[in-house]
Amino acid sequence: MASAPITDGQRFPIGRFERRDTFTAEERAAHVARITALPHKLAVALEGLGEAQYDAPYRPEGWTIRQLVHHVADSHLNAYVRLKLALTEHEPTIKPYDQDAWVELADVRTVSPQVSLAMLTAVHERWVATMNGMTDRQFERALYHPENGRMTIDQLLALYAWHGDHHVEHIVRARRGTAQS
């Protein structure tokens, strides 16, 4: 018997990311606040999980929770480096990476998700400190992503604020047993 097709609600439990050209100062502050809060929100979502739960898919045809946590840490580490490149170079072209290949590497299969949570916490502390020291004009600086085109730092922050919340919600729904809907 074939499984039911994956719905948009399963893939994007908080909705798809909607890229915008500009953000207000209040929206920027909200993005920074969401990035600041992510390590704690992820820690709460992971509380009490054991190895068997880490190795269960977070939704049908999805990665395991272990893979998902390592992905968030890898992704946000890349975002932090991209921010620093955009602040120190003129519209640098950044290198995309194959996230599906990254989650199949040995470290993702064998290392505790708690290690990536600690890494994410440290990266976010530095990332937020960098953002808190930026001027309004620096948030307008840009980078070039070969798949997504030109992106300002404001757009990058909006994307990663969404990204963290998106994956925490995957874990929350998996824990509630609502990843199927």
C-alpha cells in the first residue's frame, strides 16, 4: 500500500518562507530575537528524548530528529559565516552545500544531537553579538547566493529566523504525534 503524499503542512508547518525586499527596524529586531531564542527553543523541544526518538523520522519521508538537529547547526553555522563574509567583502558569492549529503555523513549518524545543540548555542551567541553591533546600513549589505540570487543581510536574517522556527516546529509536532497532518 502506497503512503499518502507529503503535504505542504508537513513540509512547512509554519508556512513557507516568504522573501521580502525590505524590513522595518521592528521586524529586524524580531528576527534577531527569534535567532537569539532558537537554541533554548530547540533545547526545550529535545528535552527527554532518547536515542530511539532521535533516530525516528520527524515526519513521513523526512530526516530523523538526529539529522534535523545536526542540519540546523550546520545550516546556522553557514549563515553566520555568510553574515561575516557579507560584512567584510563586497557582495561575496557564497558557496551552497548539499544538505541532503551532509546529513548522511558519519558525524550526523554517530554524534549526539546535544553536541550540535551546544555548537548552535555557541554560534548563535557570536552571531547575535555581531548583529547587535551592526549599523542599519550594514543590514543592507548583500551577498550573492548562486541558487537564490542577491540577498541582503536583512533577508538572510529573516530566512534564518524562519528556518529555526520551522525545524523546531517539526520536532514539536513529531513529539505530539501530529507530524502526519
